Amino acid sequence: MMIPRRTVLLGAALAPLAAPMAARAQLTIDMTRPNFEPVPIAVVDFQGDAMGGQIAGVIRNDLQNSGLFRSIAPGSFIEQNLGANSAPRFPDWRNVGAQGLVVGSIASIGGNIKVDFRLWDVLKGDQATGLSFTSQPNNWRRLGHIIADAVYKRVTGEEGYFDTRVAYVSETGPLNNRTKRIAIMDQDGANNRYITDGSTIAITPRFSPTLQEIVYMAYGDRNTPPKVYLQNVDSNRRELMGNFPGMSFAPRFSPDGTKVAMSLSQDGRTNLYEMDVRGRGMRRLTNSPAIDTSPSYSNDGTQIVFNSDRGGSQQLYVMGAGGGGDRRISFGDGRYATPVWSPRGDYIAFTKIMGGSFGIGVMRPDGSGERLLSNGFLVEGPTWAPNGRVLMFFRQQPNSGGRAGSVTLHAIDITGRFERQVPTPTDASDPAWSPLIPQ
């Protein structure tokens, strides 16, 4: 179920409750340290309504899945039934190993619910943050994501990414005759629904920075040129952007959402082009006899990274957003593909092919600091969470005969320490992460 925009109303921070102070370390984590340990955190079922346990479960799941927190099992809690309006017994929470404590209360107001939550710093013995939200009851899952984002930001000092969605290609049927539909879901795999009906082969979804729209390619059948569609994910209104025979990759939006960059094959050459989203005007960005594909804008919109075989093998290049000034940035062994610039601007993610294996890696925009985060039989298609700290990609496992098997989505943090599979109802490939959902 999709959640309408502006149905969640943020309130002011809750006033701190009086509590004894303890002169100890603060509730923080430094993700730049190579050997940081996950923060032990306790999330108590929210009081006042049966859905309080469900909201707490979403928060636990989000924080645990980030790899930065270790959720303490509720069965070990000494203090029970703790709401947002009571100060905790901090020694009880220190005894179970908690450094952070999340509590909340739910109240009915007309047809809406009011949710108050507090994050307590157990080490210091005081309130770290507290917020109040009003929303429709069916938005309980999204409230859990928003609260998890608030906890993440308070502890790490950076924006969270839990209140987001992911578009991907849902794959069903035999490997030689796949049905491919565009699906969309919450970042944790909940609220899955389909954007296309399977009557066309739909591939390579990409989110607009404005969140409201995705762009994707669709083939009526295997013998017709692809068409590129722009579709609103909430209203399902779809419009045709154009027919582009020979396109190698779906367009990617510029950071302001007004343009898309794409590769087009014409007269035996594959070059990069830029299209105005509304005016539909086109201009060519490269003019090379090589194959230039897979463009991705930098976070400030001034540069584009792409891959090209102009040097004899498939490598990564960076140029100005208007074309020109091309420079090669990848120099390792193997071939490089599907580069994606981080929303933070500090890294470029890519797929690397070496021999018979694939890897997902990152490097800095000047090509330095290259490192692989994950590898396997087939791993491909990285996409960034909006805070630039987590990547999602797809992984295909070999079956018992050594051939291509099931295809699944995976998320991994940029340290490469923590990888998890993201649940989907079908095989899934080519994920695209949304920005944070507007509140």
C-alpha cells in the first residue's frame, strides 16, 4: 500500500523529563572508525494501542538492518510497559547492556493517532531526542521508519534512509522467457506493488529526485524498439517520453530532475545524450567511435560519470555535464560498468567484471581508493541510499548445475562489513533507491 504524501505531521520535540545524570560517554557512533562496534539499543513496544508492538518491530528491524545498531531482545528487558511520559530506571537498562533506549506512546485523536517517542541515552541518563507525530492509523509502518530515521540521525549525526522506497524489476517465468515488471516497495521489502502489468518487458527503473516519478524502458515485444516512459508512482499516471531504438541504458535524472542523460545507438555508434524532461529537447554530449554508455550525474550536477571502451576495454570516465573534458578514472584489472555517483559526492559505485566473476565496488571521483564491497557469480546494478552510506544491488546465484539461478536484491554498507538480502515476492533485479519521502 502506497502512503500518500503529507499525511504524517511532525510536531515539536518533546520536553525532556527529569532524570538523574551520569558522567559517562555519549550515545554516538563514529562510522569513519574502521573497527566501530554496533550500538546496543532497546526498543520497547509502544504503549496505548495494539499497533505499538508493530511500530516498535519496524524500528528494531530498521536499526538492526543498518549494521550500526544491535537490537536487544525484548525478552531480556527488566523494566516492562514503559511509555513516553515516564523516566526509565536506567540501572535496569544498563544491566541488560543497552546504551540507547527507545520508548513511545500512542493516543487516538479523532480519526488519527498521535505518537510520542523518546530516545534515552542510557549511559548519560538523559533524553537524547523526542518527537511527536500525528497521522492516519494506516500509516503506522511509515511512522516506524520515520522514528528509526530520527534515532539514526541522533546517534550517527547523519540523515537516515529508512523512510524510502525502492523500485526494481520483478522477474518471473523461465530464464529464457522472463516476464519483467516494474515493482515498488518500502526499503525493507514491505508494501510491495507493481507499476506495470507484465504485458510489456519493463526494465531499468530510475527515480526522479523529486520522488514523484520514475523513468523506465519497456518493450512491446522482443522485436520492437524500446519506449521510455515517465510514470507518477502515486497516481500511476504515465506519459511517453519517446521511442529510442538501440538505447543501451535507461535515462538517469539530473539532481534537479529537469534533465535525463542516456546513451543512444545511431549509425553504428553509441554516444551520450541529454534530454529536457518537459521540453523533450535533445543534445549530444559525446561524439566518439567507441561505445559510451551508462551516464550518471554528480550530486551537484556539474559532472557525469560513464563507461566507455574508447581505451580498448570498458573503463570509467568523468566529463563535464555539458560534455567535454573527458578523463579516465579507472585503471584496475578487469572491466567496469554501471557507475553511479553517490548523493554525498564522495564516491562512485560501479560493477567490476574480472574473468568469470563480478564485484560491486566504490572509488573516489578521481579514481583513488578503489575497493570491492561484494563479489560473486553475478552481482550488478548498484544504487545508493539517499544518505550515501548504503548500496543496494542484485545478486544471481548459480543453481546446482552451475548455471544462472535465482536473482535477489541485497543491501550493503560502504564499509563492506554488513550485507543482507532484501525480501521480495519474486526474483528481483536492477534496484533504484528513492530519495527520502517528503513529510
